[in-house]
Amino acid sequence: MKKLLFILIVLGTMSCNITQLYEPKFTLGMEESEFKHLNRYATKVYGDQNGVVIYRTYNEVTEAYKFFLFEKQKLVKFQEGAYKDDYRFF
């Protein structure tokens, strides 16, 4: 009986890790290279010749998009959106 209880506790704690939410790690002013290293699932959605780059992340559980605006390789703005192309409103 003790073994069964132990197995149930172990399985219960393991299942909690499966439902983790992916939240991007960032601070305003951080380098673009550091952001890419910490957030491997971020997708580059915009870039121009003036050094402006926008990355997007998506959380499947909350169905929310997050956008990160970099100017001259520094994070200067963060914004959330409901649609994958909301970065156009930056």
C-alpha cells in the first residue's frame, strides 16, 4: 500500500511539469543575442535595414502572443497581442 501511494505521488508531481506554461524571459534593455539564447522558441517576424527587429512568442495554453521590439540590438519595447500579426501596430 505504501508503494502504491508513493507511485501515485511521484506520478502526480511529474504530471505538473507537463502542463507548464512557456513564458519568455526578458528585461528591457537586454541584448538581442541574450534574448535569443534564453528564448529559443521566439520567432523573428520583422527586421529592417535601420536595426529594428521584432520577435514573437506564442503560449498555446493562454492563446496569447507576445512581441519584443529591438532597436540597435537592445530590447526597447514589449507588447502582448491576440493575433500573430499584431506586431504591425508597434
